[in-house]
Amino acid sequence: AQSVTQLGSHVSVSEGALVLLRCNYSSSVPPYLFWYVQYPNQGLQLLLKYTTGATLVKGINGFEAEFKKSETSFHLTKPSAHMSDAAEYFCAVNPPLSQGGSEKLVFGKGTKLTVNP
Amino acid sequence: EAGVAQSPRYKIIEKRQSVAFWCNPISGHATLYWYQQILGQGPKLLIQFQNNGVVDDSQLPKDRFSAERLKGVDSTLKIQPAKLEDSAVYLCASSSLTGVGETQYFGPGTRLLVL
């Protein structure tokens, strides 16, 4: 079964520093890949997604992610952290069609980002 | 455009009681999902509807959980009887199109505490 691994349940950065949140998936065939953000007591909001085409994907709020097939990774980055980026971030996949593709999202366990002043 | 609406936002019940959650998707969205998010974990799909038909309910504990979407618009998720391990946030999501890669839009969730 498809799985998603997010390295580090908690990441802490200083305001203005680089944000790097790691995501790896388990599949020999690339799935569709998503990053969602969840602010306290709110639902999930899509940051960005990769389906096909360019492997560097730009999303909202200055975030971007790069799909690397050789590393089965889809890490999320932002050059300069802002206090408002403090939230929990989830990586998710749609399993590929060749593996019984499904519209359901399979989520990682999440990474909580803290931004220090 | 209004987002996905859910109610109630919070619910506290005792074990063995029943509870129901309501979801109204974004207007025109044919696909509706219910996810369960246990503290410290990512959301897990419980059930997916396409209009008023069930597409995937493989992870729904059918001995206690039920869901319906009778008119293909809003949906209700019920738990009867509730167990302590059902304490979680229940998220509803919808998407306009069917197919892998489509964006799902999430509601704010219902936080359930079972005592």
C-alpha cells in the first residue's frame, strides 16, 4: 500500500530562515503529490500539488516543492520564514492509476512548524 | 464562493452514546469525502461519495459508523455507539471533478471527544 513519510514531527526555525519540510513516498511509480497546511482549529488548505510536467512546483504564500523521482521525494521549502507560517504541514499522495489509482488522499503524519522571532 | 461547511464544531459525548456530524460541500461539487484525523496523525479517509453513491468505504468501521448523502448535496456521518478511540477531528472535503490529482477542499472539521 502507498505510504507517505514525513521526517521530523516538529521543525523549529527562526523568522527569516529557510524552511525545509521533508516528504518521501513509497512507490516505484510516481503518485500525484500534495502539500496541505493546517492552522490551529482549522481545516486543511492546499499549498501546492504536482501531477505532471515541471518538477518544481510553486504554491501559495511563497512555498515551493520539487518532485525528485530518483529520491522518491517531494520536499517543501520557503526561502524566508514568517511568523504566520507557524502551522502543521501535511504531505499527501493519490496512489497512481497503475497501482489501483484512487482519488483518496493518503497523508503523512504531519510536521508542526514553529517560527521563532 | 462559500467553503465547505461543517457542524457542530465541537462535541463531547460519553462512550456508547450516538453522535451525528453534518457537512455541506461547496456548491456544485459532486464528490464528497469524510476523513478521520486522530491527534498526532494525518487524516484517514473513511468514505467517499460521488453524487449520492458510495465510491469507497473500505476503511469505514461499518459496525458503528454510517454515512449518507441522500440528495447528492449535504452529508451526515453517524457514530453509534461511540468508543473512546473515536475521539478525533472529523473532516469533510469536496472536489468538483472526479479523478486522481483533483484538489480537495476541506471544511473546518468537527472535534469529537468521547469520555
